[in-house]
Amino acid sequence: MKKQLLLLSILLFISSCGVKQTRNLLTTGNYDEAIDNAISNLRSNKDKKGNQEYVYLLEEAFFKAKERDLNSLNLLEQDKNPSNLEKIFNIYVQLDNRQEKIKPLLPLKLLKENKNARFTFDNYNKPIVESKKALSKYLYDNSKALLQSTNKVEIRKAYDDLEYLNQINPNYQNTLQLQEEALIKGRYYVNVALRNQTNMVIPVALQNDLLDFNTFGMNDKWTVYHNSIQKQIKYDYQIIVNFRAINITPEQIKEKEFVKEKVIKEGFKDLLDKNGKPVKDSLGKTIKVDNLKTIVIRIREFNQFKACQITANVDYINFTNKQLLQTYPLASESVFSNDYSTYKGDKRATEESYYSYFNRKLVPFPSNEQMVYNTGEDLKAKLKGIIVRNKF
């Protein structure tokens, strides 16, 4: 019995919180949220006595929401500003959608008054069609005008308006064709080139990697990068990667020699007294002790080392007037290093973790060209970072 009372108390508390929240939404002018809350609670059991408050709140919220929308429509339609056409269309759609949400719940009973809640519904089909037709014409005509501009921001606005037009009125005249035109005209086209101002040859494979913008994933709706000039394209900008210096260290082999000692146990031996005779226990047996032995290892440690550093500038240039807009530094380094060791003596005198160095050997140094190429991935990542951070 106590559990049932507790459950009932919890349900009543939850219900009262829901009603309070819906009432707060209503009093703060959030009518459609209040409507959604009330509908959500009435959907499971609309005739439940505990849900009566939601019926009253729904009735009031619907009346006030409709009244506000009709007042807004009256003001917008009297203003006769074409830029209001989208708002007018959306309000008519909102009025219709609001009715459609409530219709499945009807009739809703007001138990105390012994009558049904009153909702005045209107047919908005004609004004929706007419406002959509007017909006479609406005969006279409305005977009065509914007497409005559040389301002890419205006052209992109035309693209967005045409995309919206195609959503509300699919295949309206030649909307898709105009949208494709806006996409082409609204893009920035960027040529990317490399210049080698060093006295070293840059591997062709590295140049191809740096200019492969497909693998960069940099192209987007409004910016397209080309690594070669295409005659039919009017370029807006150019990015030039100027290689300024390539520094490669000489091939180095550093050597270090050291000795290590370690005391190890090798079996047992007799315990001897000061006279060199075996010491025996009480039973007459010779006492055994650990046989300790000092072992030695002489290690020669070798380190092969070679490094390459590339410095460059990334220049942003206005393609039309060739004016330098901005310069960003670019630098990368690759390092070749190989450690190996030889030894004489007992290798147990050093740590087991060091044994792998004895299995390594001298290896050929990479060529200068290979060293330059090895910087490629790092260079590519840094170049991409510069471009991502400095969009046109």
C-alpha cells in the first residue's frame, strides 16, 4: 500500500511539473512550445481527468498563437515589401501545420463544462499556394539579378536562395541550371605552384605529392585548387610555395667505447676457513656457498646520423594584379639515425634490453634526394595547415 501511495505521489509530482512548465511557456509567449508540450501529454490518454489542465492550456495557446500570426500577416501584407514574402509564406505554413498537429486529438473534452474544447480551424491551402508562387517568383528574379554581379558574396547569396527555391518549389523554371551557374561563378579558383630557389633538385615525387590537392581534401563548395593553369578558368588567387633553402648535414658516424662489470652467481662452492680447508656443519657435511664471479664486457657503440632541413615561404598572391597579399613561413626537417653496437667479453654484464643493439649493423646512408623526399609528409601537413587557417 505504501509503495502504491509513493508511486502515485511521484506521478502527481511529475504531472504537476509538466503542467507548470507548459503554463510558463504560455505566459512567456512561447505558444508553439506550449502546444507541443500539451499535445505530448494528451497523446497517451487525452480523456484522463489528470490531463484536463493540458486541454485548457492547449486551447489558450492555440488561440494566442493564431492571433499573433494573423496580426503579423496583416502587418507584413500591408507593408507590401517583397523581402517579406518568405516570412508570409512561412507563417501560412506554420498556421496550417499547427492545426494538423491538433486535429488527430479531437474531440477534446472539458469535463467540468461538459463540452468539447473549441479550436477554430481555417483552410490555408489557397494562401499557401499563392504566397509560395509569389515567393518563388521573387527568389527567381532576385537570384537572376544577383548572378549579373561580379561580387562573389552576392552570387553565393543567389545560390542559397535558389537552393531554398528548389526545396519549396522543386524544378521551378530553370532553377537547377541557374544554381549550377551560381556555383561556378561564386567559387574562388586558386592556382598552386612551386618555385625552387635553392641550388638543389627537388624530387619530382615530392613536387607531385605537395601539389596533389585531391589527397589534401582541400577542395570545397566555394574553393577549388588547381596545380596547373586551365585556360577556361579565370583564377582569383595563386599560392606559391617558394623553397628558400635545403640544408643537409654530412654523413656522420659517432663512436663511443665503454666497459661494464657485473657480479654473477655461477653455482656453488665449498666454504673454506682461513687455512683453506672446507668448513663442515654439525652433521659433518661440507657447507656450500654461492660461487660469485665478476664478468666484464667492452662495448663499442655507434650512431649513424644525417639530417635534412627545408625552409620555404608560402605566398598568397592576387592572380589578377599579381599583388602579394600575405606570406607564411614553412619549415620541415627529416632525420636519419641508426644505433648499433659491437662487444667483446661476456654480454651478460650489460642489461638484456641492450642486446638488440648487438643484432643491428651499419646500414647505407640515404641519398640527399631521399632525405629531401622524406620531409614530404611533414611538409604536406604543414602546408595544409597554413591553407586551412588562411582561407580566402
